[in-house]
Amino acid sequence: MTDSGWILYKRLLGYVKPHWRAFALAIVGFVIYAASSTALAEMMKRLIDGIQNPDAAFRFFLPLFVVIMFAARGLGTFLSTYFMAYVGRYVIHTLRCEVFAHLLHLPGRFFDNHSSGQLVSRVTYHVEQVAGAATNAVTVILREGLFVIGLISYLLWTNWMLTLLFLGVTPIIGVVVNYVSKRFRRISKRIQHSMGDVTHVASEALSGYRVVRTHGAEAYEQQRFERVSEENRRQSMKEAMTRAVSSPVILMLVAISMAFLVWLAMAPALMDNMTPGEFVAFITAAALMIKPVRQLTEINGDIQKGIAAASELFGLLDLTPEQDEGKRIPEKLIGEVVIDNVSFRYADDQPYVLHDISLTVAPGELVAIVGRSGSGKSTLVSLLPRFYRPSKGRILIDDINADDFALGPLRQHIGLVSQQVTLFNATIADNIAYGIANPDRAAIEAAAEAAYASEFIDKLPQGYDTVVGENGVMLSGGQRQRLAIARAIFKNAPILVLDEATSALDTESERYIQKALEYVCKGRTTLVIAHRLSTIERADRILVMEQGRIIEQGTHQALLEAGGAYAALHQLQFQESE
Ligand SMILES: Nc1ncnc2c1ncn2[C@@H]1O[C@H](COP(=O)(O)OP(=O)(O)O)[C@@H](O)[C@H]1O
Ligand SMILES: [Mg+2]
């Protein structure tokens, strides 16, 4: 096994540690199994030797021996099977929960680069592969491995010289196994990746089924799916081929050395020194070796799969979570936000999307941000809850560097309605009070009222207990948006960010929302990104962004009079509504 394989195995063993008692019991089971199986060879010896000169004790002893041996073997099988499964399943459970918990804390950048299908496949498929290595494979290795060791010891004890000759082929077997292992691991990586692709393509096409159908893209998606599934099949067949070839090759090597052994053992000089019983026992023990050797070579594939999957999972666990070294816990923020010379790019190899932004928002101020799509509005506000960090400059909240706050408590103080509304497949009440155990019903209803959502919720047959379907499919766009706003209101945070929260609303509900906003904004610092300018005319200040810069700011009136970019935008929208 290679170095990295060892390191991985050691790390996996770390997960076994808490369950060492069960593991020890399993080992006891393996030892009992191996010992009783080895005894089979000894039994052959007694049988043959006994047949030559039978006596009464022998007649009684041999059947008893058979029963005891199988009883012991049964006990060994039970202990090892049950307790290995016990340990293995715990390892899987722990690993799976750890991977999931880690995913919950990875930075936004990570999710920009990975499809959810690939990630889902890690917590399901990959973890199951590790289960294969951790339970079945370890079981076989320990059980059959100990059996092989038992047999070899017995052989050495019976006739060490012959045994050493017999073992002469082991280095060759080792080379074969080593080569095959590496190949297995390489292929397994590809299989696991292709399984992620399968999940990814399927979930994309299934959740976007409407787009697929309106574009008549069924055939296209089917082809795409067939391609990834075919790749999975091809890689799996390579694995099957390796498996199918390697096992007979190794067995052939064992058989050749067996033949050599028999030939040697029949040499008159050697025959003279052994009783027929000893001779038969020796051959039996050597022959018994074939089954465990076969199983060991076959299980090798599973082990390599598990190692490949484990390396993938450990790689994921080793990714640094969101930086959260800030220690300050905001007690009560008044909500002053200072953006100080902030520039930002999504990655080092990408262009800056924000350039030297400086902005001070007073507590309780309502600031609107407008500008073309792609001008960096969403990016700017995503820096507040620290989904990303400024590449240059800093952000202060209540005069404290946002980085100095602990992440969780900081986010507790920011209400956010993002451009893409996310609803969970739960009741309306649970969606509004998301993340809160036993929420206050009256507060939920008040929030819905303020977001003008109660008007449609009351009309639903089950009211607040209506389940909204995956991502709220049972609701209209405007309804979903109002729920998202209600959720932000319910959170009652001193800083509120609305990213195009009213873009999906019709003119009438938009007017409602406008009123709601006026109510909601009282006593909080609010940043509103708006597409339709009519919604933000009453903002204390309006910023106009273009290509990552703030190019204008002022009140609605002042900006109109200035006759710049805002005035032009306004003119455009005014004409449209005419
Ligand atoms: N996750 C991301 N990774 C890389 N680039 C991004 C990402 N999100 C947005 N961008 C880029 O950043 C720029 C600003 O986008 P955004 O802030 O969403 O604009 P707006 O909200 O004003 O429409 C765009 O050029 C966009 O392509
Ligand atoms: Mg945006």
C-alpha cells in the first residue's frame, strides 16, 4: 500500500477509536474464527492417522471435535459480523454528519465552484463507498487474513522447510496486488466522479423540468444523461475487468506453488519423515489457503474504492471553512455601516467587480442602490454578512471592523432578502420563522401582515400551516417574495438588506410593499437594491452604480435636477410606463 493509503487508513481508524470495545469484540470473533478454521487441517491429520489405527476414544472424540469446531466458528462469525457492522455503521454516520456539517460552513466561493449534485453525491455515494471499505473489507481482511496467518503458522509447525518453499511465490503475488490496487483506486476515483455527474445532471434536469419541456429539450437532456451514465458504465466495466483478471491470476500463482509443493512433498526423502496424516494435513492446510486468498484479492477492489472515496471526503473536510476568527459578539447594534475604500474580486484570477467604494450609512437611514445589472450591487451587499470579504479596504459596523465580529452573531443582526428567494419545503409559518424552534405565532402573523403576505396566506385552505413545496413551487413569484420579506421582518434585525425584493411583484402589491417598507425601515438601517425606481423615490439617499463604482448619489429630487445617469434612467422608465 502506498504512503497516502496508509495515512488515509490511519485517519479512518481515528473514527473507529471511540468504538474500540466493539472493535475488540469483533477482533476476538475473527481470532476464534481463524483458529477454529485452522483446526480443520489438524482434524484431517487426526482423521487419517486415526483411520489407520482406530480406537474407541477416537470414535468419540472426532465427532465431538467437529461440533465444537463449528460452534466456535459460528460464534466467531457472529461476533465479527455484528460488531464490525456496528463499528462500520458508526464510522459512516459520523463521517457523513461531519462532511455535511463541514459543507454548511464552507465559504461562498466553494459553492460557486461546485454543483450541488456533486456535493450531494459526496454525502451519499462516497460515504457508502467508505462503508464498503470500513465494514466488509475490514471484515474480510481480518477474518481471512488471520485465517491465512493461522494456516501458515500451522504449515510452518508441520514442516517449515516445505512451507518456506511454498511461500516463495508471495513476492510475485505482492507485485500483482500492488499494481492492481493502484489501478483500482484510479478507476474508483473516476467512477465516483461520474456518479456525481449522474446526480448533477439528473437533479438539474428534474428540478428545471419546465424549462426542459418548453424548450423541447427532453432528447437533449436524455442524451446528456446517457453520456454521464455511459461514462459511469465504462469505468465500472474497467473495474470489473481488473477484478475479473486479477483474481484468477493470483489464484493461478497460488496453484502453481501448490503443485510445486505437492511435487516436492512426494519426494521420497520427505515422505519418509511424515506420517500420512501429517502429509494430508499439510496439503489440506495449503489447499484451505486458496479460499481466503481469493477473498482477499477480491476485496481489494472494495478497499481501493473506499480509499479513493475517503481521500475525496478527507480532502473536503480539510478545506478551510469560512474565516471566523472574530470574537466580538454584538450586543445591540445601532446599525451604522461604513464601507471604507472597498475593492473586490471574486478570485485572484478574476477582474475586480467593485472599485474603491466608500460609503457611510447612518443608523436608521434608508439607502437605495440602483444601476444596470452586473454593476456590482448584489456583490456589494453580500459583503455585509461576509459571504465574501473585501479584497481591499474594510467594512465597519458601529465603528467596529466587520471581521472582528463572530460570524454567527454578526449575521444575526442582518436581515437579508436576496435576489433568488429560497423557501424550504415546510409550512408557511416555519418558512417565516426559519431556523427558530417553537416560534411565537403572533410574531409570525405580525411579520406576514407587515409584508402584506397575510392577505394571500389567509386565503389558503390551511393558512399558515400550508406546506409550500420544494422552493415554494405552490406559490407565485410575488407571494414567494412577500414570504421572504416577512421572514426578514420576523428576524427583526437592525440592518436590513433587500436585493431586488420587489422585482417579482405586480404594481399593486409593489405599492403595498412600498408601504410595508416604510414601516419596516423605521428604526433600522436599510439598503434597498431596486430595479423599478418608483419604489425608492422616498429613500433618504439613492446611489447609482456603474461598473463597480458609485457614480452618483443624492435624493431623488437632487439627482433628477442634476440631470445625470439617474435622471436618464428615470426618464427611460417613465417613458416605458407611459
Ligand atoms: N459568484 C460569482 N463569481 C464570479 N463572478 C461573479 C459572481 N457573482 C457575480 N459575479 C460577477 O460580478 C459582477 C457583478 O455582479 P452582481 O453584483 O450580481 O451585479 P448586480 O447585482 O448589480 O446585477 C458581474 O460581472 C458578475 O458576472
Ligand atoms: Mg443583483
